[in-house]
Amino acid sequence: MDRTYSKYRWYLLGLTLLTNILCSAMPTMGMSVLSKEISSDLHLNVVQVGIIWGIGSLPAIITSLLGGAAGDKFGPKKMLIVSSLVVGLLGAARGLAPSYGVLLVIVVLLGAITPFITLNGIKTVGQWFPTSQLGLANGFLSMGMALGFFLGSMLSASVLSPLLGGWRQVLMLYGICGASLSILWFFTRSAPMPTVNSSQKISMLQSINHVIRLKNVWMIGLVLFCMAGAIQGTLGFLPLHLREIGWTGVKADGALSTFHLVSMIFVLPIALWSDRLGSRKKVMVIASVMILSGIGMMSFAKGNLVYAAVLLAGFMRDGFMAMVYTSVMESKGVGAAYAGTASGFINGVSGIGMAVEPALGNSLAAYWSGAPFLLWASSAAVALGLVFSLKGKNRMSSSIPMENNPG
């Protein structure tokens, strides 16, 4: 085994993690905690805030599949060079939006390109890491997202906005930092191609056609549809809900930060546990129960009970996401060769839930501030039921065979 390649794979993992933080996680969660400022400046109502929060997932329904397939066809390096630059520039452009309509258009465009980053990061991990470390590597990616969510929720409104002069400057800073990462990706090595696809040219259409025939991939997509929609709605509405019931802005943002902090702390132990346990499904069942219970508690929780609900829902959130993407890569017929397309497919399916559920849940707040959480808890409960129908992992196709994997 070449030790140079062995070390380099960890550098690529670190760069992928940093890209997810600066291009996706921090800017996304920044939009949540800055929603009060944005709504005041642009005169938005609560439903419009929900639309802005969830609409970016709508174009991802299509572009996720294209982004994953493009990574399988052209390699993740090229995709990450271009997408990190475009996402950074579009993210910065949100800070220049003069109205709700313009902001909506920018968010839609941003949502269309962002999946190219996350999916090709997953593709990079699938090509460079062996199956014995695949759960851990995806755990690191999820931990990076959790760290970005935590920093974005903790710093955006309470620290960066007062320091920089408002929400516009905060979003522009995130965009510039994200765009600069395209330079680092330009100088990286191309990932080793999986042998199953090295001797033949597979078109994007063939990759898509192959993946959409796999039943287990469909089931994983439906699981993510329900769970990601529930989590997306909860994260966007929680700061508004807490302010509505009398919490200060700093305290409300702190509750959201707690959610991401506990998720970040436990994601790696959960990933390691799944590697040793040999079952992603069992971990997903436990995580689903905890998430739906925590979200359900948020509908009536007050005082310190809010923190208990937040901790319960956040404990295994990122661990769950790591298991979902690891499971799809380990599904029969997927492996490293089709990891991008399969991940893009389930990401696209989940995008429907992430686009619809925030606005749908927010609309129920007119009747009762806690009502949206009951809708999202029900969605998480459906995800739990679907997890039981998933097939176990297929070790033979989960990653590049070690003898053909450089390092």
C-alpha cells in the first residue's frame, strides 16, 4: 500500500469537509438565524420565510441526479472546482438582493448548484476510502456539516451580523470564502477510478438508467424524503417559534446551536459503531426514533424541556445522514462506480420533502405555534417505518477493492 496515497486521502477528506462547511452548511444555517433580519428588511411574512428556507431544495430534485451522474462521468475533481466557485458567487449574491422576488430567484439557482458540491464530495470519499473505513469517512463528512451548522447558527446573527453591519455582509463573506476553495480543488489529484467502470465508458444516461432500477435505492430515497423534510422544516422554524413564545434572539439561536453541537459530537462514535456493528439499518432505526421523539416534544416543550427536545432530536441527526449515504453506496449494484448517481438520486428525492415540508409546516403556525412540529414528527415516523424495509449492506460493492485502491 502506497503511504503517500494513504495520507493524501485524508487531505482530500479534510478539503471536502471544509468545502461542505463554507459552501453549504454555514451559509445555509446563516439564512435560518438571520431570517428575522431578512424578513424585517424585505418585509416578508412567515410563509414567505418558509418558502425562502425550503425552495432551494426544489431544483435539487433534478440537479442532484445530474450532479451525481456528472461526477461519475467526468470525475468529482472537475465538478468541485466549478461548483464551489459558482456556489460561492451565488451565495454572495444573496446579500445584494433588493427584494423578495430577487432573493427567491437567487436561492433557487443556488439550490440547483449546491448538490454538485455535496454529492461529489461523497463520490470522492467513495473512490478513495476502502469499505472498512467508509462509515468513518462519511461520518467525518457529516461531522463537518454539523460543525458548519453549529458555527453558522452560533455566529451568523449574534456575532457576524453586528460586526459586519447586517445580514447582507454576512452572506457575502460566506460566499467569498466558499468561492476561494475552487483554487484548492484545482491543485488536487484526480481520484482513482473504480475498476468496475475503468474498462468501459458509461454515459450519464446509462448511469441514471442503471440506478433508477434499483429498488433499495428508491427506498433509501423515500426514507430521506421524509426525514430530511422533517429536519429541514424544524431547523428553519425553531428560531422563529422560540422567539414567538418569548425567548430572546440570542437564546433562540443558542438552542439551534445546541442541536448541531450534540449532533457533531456524536456523529463519529456513531459512524465507528456502525462499522463495527456491521449494520447501518439498526443505527438508522435508533436514530429515527430519537429524532421523531425530539421533534414531537418541541410542539409543547417550554423552558429547559426545549433543550431536552433539541438534544434528543440532534443526538443522532448527522449520524443518521451518514448512515443513509453509506447505505446507498453499499447497496447492491451501486458501489463506488455509481456512488455519485445513486447519492444524487436519493438527494433529489429528498429535495421534494425539503422544498414542501417547511412551507407546509409553517402554514400551520397560524393555528398554533407548536403545530408544525407535529407534522414534521409524523414525517419522521413514516421514515422510521420505511427504514425497516431496507436491505442490509452489500460489502462486495460498497467501495473500491483494496487491491485496486491506491492507498
